[in-house]
Amino acid sequence: MARSGGNHPAAARQPRRRPALLDRQEERAAIGQVLDTARDGFSSTLVLRGGAGVGKTVLLEYAIDAASDLRVTSVTGVQSEITMEFAALHQLLVPFTRGVRHWSKTTRMPRAPIRSPSVS
């Protein structure tokens, strides 16, 4: 089923004022499709990549504003955490674990990174 950024009723909400996205129709449509997929109860992924100053942050802010009816979480990587392999994942998941009193051994996060044996 094809979806576009404007087909879902929640997509009609107006986002907060941010810098204008000029000539970014393709990117906005892709963001709208990912959000519509989430609203329909399915997962989806969209990768934003590009050099400094091309507008990745503005597109992310646009996506956050357009997802005002969804739960949004984010992480920020910092240089000092580069050796902490699961730092960003931990930061991302902690808000979802609040209120969980007891986890079985199979659902707990590993205490140390699990490494594959090295091959020579």
C-alpha cells in the first residue's frame, strides 16, 4: 500500500515554526511515509546522511514536529563515550524501562559487551 506524508489524518497537524525547508519535497515525503507507517503500527527506518551544513538537523526537527502525536526519543553521541559500545543504545532505551520492576534473566542487558572471537 503506497503512503505519502499527507494521507494520514494526524499529518494534517501544523508543526511548530522552524526554518523553511526549500526544495526538500522528496525528503519531507520520505519522513511523512515513515511517520505514517509508525502511526499504522509498523516499524520503519530512514537514514539521513550528508556533510556538515546540508540540513540534516533541520530535517530531524521537521520530523519531530510532524510526529507530535507520536512518542519521540533521541540520543546524542559524545566523543568521550566512543569506547562505550552500548552507550547510545542505553541512553535511547532507558526512558522505556522506567517502571519495570523485575526483568527475567533473558531480557536483561548484558553487563559487558559481548565480543565475537577474533579470526586470524
